[in-house]
Amino acid sequence: MSDPLGIFGGTFDPVHYGHLRLAEESMAHLGLGGVRWIPAGNPPHRDTPQVTAAQRLAMVRTATQDNPRFSVDPAEVESQAPSYTVQTLERLRGELGAQQSLVLLVGADAFAGLASWHRWTEIFDLAHVAVSHRPGFPVEAASLPKALSAQFSRRRMLDVGALKASPGGAIVTFAMTQLAISATQIRKLLANDLSARYLLPDSVLDYISSHSLYRNP
Ligand code: ATP
């Protein structure tokens, strides 16, 4: 069987070093063959005015282009319909086959909200879930909503070898370098004309400035 493939979704509004380190470190910690980045389409409640999904996708492409183990999947951005993770995983299963191990990568904050995702319990039929630690968000059963806590206790594997042993169904956690960087913080800095340098790649900052993104209207 080929190495597990990491699937990394997010709004990436904009992509930053917290995302890049999560993807990079997940490969080493979890034995992934690579990471497929999947920027979300335009979620109605989470849109930043003046920054389009196509621009968020372009920034992810710029940030990841030098890493041959990263690939970028534009399908959610290009789709007209709202994109749900479960549907994206169904599509990937169709594309990659039933045997390929898929590992959905999520930060601890995103994981804590998993039980509100569309058809969320079916996600475990399609992929493993790997939760990375993020400053301020503990990963422990006691701090999760009840239904998610039950899934977490039942599916949690301490040995990441479980990710290679089956196509999906397990939950693992991994400790990454703790970087308290968020896209929210970067958007605020840029809106206030302050420097966001060293929080995200220069190439992304160049893109932001040449397209006049995240400025106050
Ligand atoms: P925002 O501040 O706009 O909410 P964000 O910085 O959290 O954005 P997202 O695009 O929402 O970025 O996150 C995509 C994924 O990356 C999520 O699973 C999130 O938990 C994870 N993530 C984002 N920033 C970090 C970080 N600094 N450390 C670990 N995980 C992170």
C-alpha cells in the first residue's frame, strides 16, 4: 500500500507559517507521502470582502510551490456548490481508490468544532483524522462536545502506524511546533497598515500587496 496522503483543508485567508509548519511536520510525524492542500470555496459566513476564493487559492499555490511533496487541489474553489469536507473526501476516494489511506489534517480548534460539520460521522468512514496541537486549544476528550468526545475516545490510536494499516477510521494527535499565528491576526495587521512580515512567506505578502488585499476599504 502507498504511504498515507494528508488532506489539508482551510480557508487560508491568507495562508501563513502555522499552516505550512502543520503540513510539513505532519509528514514526518505521521509518515505521510505528501499533503494535498484544498482551499475551501466561499463559505457564506466567512468571507473577507475583496478577497476572492481564487485569490486565496493563488496564495496557497505561491506558498507551496517549492515543496514537491505538497500539491494543491482547486476543486472546492472552482465548484459553484457549497463544499463540504465529507463530499470532498468522497470525491478523493473515487479518484484514489478504496485502499489509499487518507489522513484529514486539522488543528485542535477546527477539530473541536467537527461535530457541527455536514455528515460529520461519515468522515471517519472515508479518512483518518489527525489533530495537531494549537496554542490555546487543548486536545483531550473532556474538553470536547459529548458526541465528538465519544468518537475521540473510541477511535483514538496512540500509534501512528494505524494510519498505514487501514484506509481510514482512526483519530491520532500530534504535537507540532507551537505557532500562535492566525489569519485573523494577519488580516488585522494588514488592515491597520502594520507589518505581517515573518508570519507568512514573502511571496504571499508580495501577492497581497500587488493585489491590494486586506486593506481597509
Ligand atoms: P482564521 O484566523 O481566519 O480563523 P486560521 O489561521 O485559523 O484562520 P484556517 O484557514 O481557518 O486558518 O485554518 C486551516 C487549518 O489550519 C485549521 O485546521 C486550523 O486549525 C489550522 N491552523 C491554522 N493556524 C494554525 C496554527 N497556527 N497552528 C496549528 N494549526 C493551525
